[in-house]
Amino acid sequence: MADHDDAFRDVLIRRLSRKVVRSAWPARREAALEAFPGMPKGVQRAIQRWARRSPAGGILSVDSPLYTQQLVAGVEAYQRWAAIAVRENGGTDHIDSMRKEMR
């Protein structure tokens, strides 16, 4: 029984003495808000429209934390998509590849 108590105590001490990992959210939010103005205007409008939708079907205020979260998610999703498009198109910008397809 004493061995079991020692093992339990060791696990408890390890769990209670873990370093607290700071949230990555502030850095993600800052990076997304810095990248947003450099995106194409049509993409900005689409992300903003999407971010304003509330889960209940209403319209969110731009001051709402949920709006900011959805805006950051939209920016990150677009950045991932754009990076994949560049990689798949042999290093060319996705806009250039779309123009070629439209010709």
C-alpha cells in the first residue's frame, strides 16, 4: 500500500508542478490581423462576411470576441489554401494560375 501511495504522490506532484504553457492565441490573432490588410480585397470582404455570422444565425458586432476568432480562422484558412495553391502550381501565385485557367 505504501508503494501505491508513493506512486500516487509522485504523479500528483508532477501534475501540479507542470509549467503553464502560455496560449498561442495572442500571437495567432496578431499575425492574422497584420496579414489581413495585405490580402486581396475580395478575400477580405468574404472573410469579414463569414466572420460576422453568429452560430445562431444573427449578425455579430465587430467588437465581439467571436467575430475576432472567426476572422482569425478565416485568415489562417486562406493562408493555408494560398500556400497549398502556390506549392501545387510550381511556385506561382494562385491568382496567376487562375488567370491562366480562365484564358
